[in-house]
Amino acid sequence: MPGDTRWIVSKRASALHAAQALIAGHTPVDPKMSEALADEASRLATELESVGLPADKFFDHAIPLSAQLDSHARLVEVTLTKTLGPRQTGGADTVLAGRLASLAARMHDAYPSGVEELELRSGPLRGQWEARGAGLLTTLRRLTEPDVVVDSAHVILVQPVLGGGGAAHRLYNSLHFEAVLTNPHPTLPEVARLGWLWAQLNLDLPKYQERLGRDRLDRIGPLAVLPPLLAAASELELAPADLAGLERALDAWFPCPDRADARGLPPGGPGIDAQTLSSWWETYLASSPPWAVALAALDQMVA
């Protein structure tokens, strides 16, 4: 049954998530976070630029890896190897590890009870996911195809920065997620957002990548799973699946037009309006092509 979850509370991932948001130009909902981390985030961005590593690419590996590896030095070593390949970095490894250590220290000073708070904050979300997650994903499979949804995943809970958010990390079968206490959007519960991110984890299957490649799937995949996710949520009476609901989800869960967002997605918004995306979904329901074919069709529609 889909929805088997390993919950991980991570202060290091929290610090990296906050740094990613700051580097992307976002203002955290808690001013204390900006005061504590802005300078270190800026220094980290400078060091990443000096080694030729885009910040979004770094965080896409570093955040999930930070919940697995024990030291900043090892985290930097593995991340650089996976992103830039084995090479001589001229001491950049040590400098970057120092930056991450400083970032984590600032985070700890600002939120000394961070782990305990995250454990408490995550209670409502965990309860909702245990009650609704399996049904949400099973319905999503029925509406698309079985391979769209992975059976199990790691959910890395992080300190709220944006007041709701997270990202899927397909290479690590994991996602990170802000442990907010209330739903920032009343008609879009966070448990539905969690299902939406979960539904993106299997897009690295060869049959989905062969037509579009990884880069295009980074843009198309989150769009494609949105209508069926909302349809599944509607069946469970979690969220509306009408055009207005789709518009709200596009506005709330995708980057704004003029800057990158804290998930590392490029600026420019979703590149498609709700009406067009809804028409694509209606066409899919009427003809039921293989999901890979549907992804390719959506790719042709996205600006």
C-alpha cells in the first residue's frame, strides 16, 4: 500500500532549507530567521558561485543528504562529487564545510529547541497523513497509472520558513517539508501538498524520462500530477478539484514570475494557465494514454 513513510526531523536540513529560501530572495515569515542566517546564506552563495555550482543544484542534493550523513565535511564531499564529479577543489571542500557548520550554528542559536519543536509541530501533519495519505495515493494511482506513485518515501521535516512549502528529491526518494501548525491556504491542506510532492518522486523512471529528459521533467512533472492529485483530494473531501481550486494551487505551490522560489525552480511561474492545464487533464481522462505520452503532450503546451 502506498504511503509508507519514514519521518525524519532534521535541524541541518532546516538550516539548508532556510538558506535556500534566503538565497532565492524570499523573506522568512519569522524575522528572527533572517537576522540569524542572512549573512551566512550570502557567504554560502558566494562560495557555491566560486566553485561553479548553481545554488539550486547544490540544495537539491545537500538537503536530502543532510538527513543521512553525519558530518558537514562528508556532506560537502558527497554533494560536490554528485554535482561536479571527482576533481581537485583547491580547498573549496573545507571552506564549504565551514560555511555549513556556521549556518547550522546560527540556526541552533536562533532555535535551540528546534528538534523538539519540530517533533511537536509535525504531530497534526503525521496524523492527517496516516489517516488520508494511503487513500490519496491509491486514488491518484487509479486516476493515472500504478507506476506514478512510489510505495514508500522519506519525509524530512524542516523548520517553517515560508509558512508552508517543501520540495521533492527524486534521486533520494525523499522530500522535505515545512512542519507548519496550520494550513496556510484553507482550501489547500498541507496533507494535499505532501501528496503532490510525493507524486513527483517516481518521475525518474526511464519510461518517463526517455521522451523529455530530466530537465524538462523538472518543469512538467509537478504540473502533470497536480490535476490528478486535486481530483484524488476532492474524492476524499480534502480539497476542491474545480478550476478555481486548480488556479489556487498553481498560485500557491509554484514560483512567482520574477524570481526563483525556495525549491530551486527557475523564475517564470508554471508556464501554463489553469484553464489550459484543466483541458489537458480532461483530454487525458477521455483518452487514457500512457502517462509518458501525456507528459510529452503537456510539455508541448507549456510556454
